[in-house]
Amino acid sequence: MKMIHKVSINALAVAMFLGLGGCSGMSAQDKSTAIGAGVGAVGGAVLTGGSAVGTVGGAAVGGVIGHELKK
């Protein structure tokens, strides 16, 4: 069980670093859109109790708001 735990932690760390590396060439507006979508997805999931529709809807709304804030 310990081996599976270590592998999953390492895989998560690698995925996080690859994801952060993908943001290096983004404009300020693109970063704001991505952050808004992430925050909106978390908010939608929390408000709807983990519903997939709520998560996707929150991500869409958050992305639009983040995009418009940095214009």
C-alpha cells in the first residue's frame, strides 16, 4: 500500500509541474481566464454537492468572468 501511495504522490507532482509549465507562454488575459475557470469549477462543485453539471457550469461562468476582467 505504501508503494501505491508514493507512486500516486509522484504522479500528481509531475502533473502539477507539467501543468504549470504550460502556462508560461500565456498572456495575462489567458491566465485570468484559466484562474477564473478553476475557481468557478471549485465553486460550482461546492455549491452543487459535487454535481458534474454544477462543476462544468461553474467553470464556464468563472472562465467568462476571468476573461472579461483582464480586457
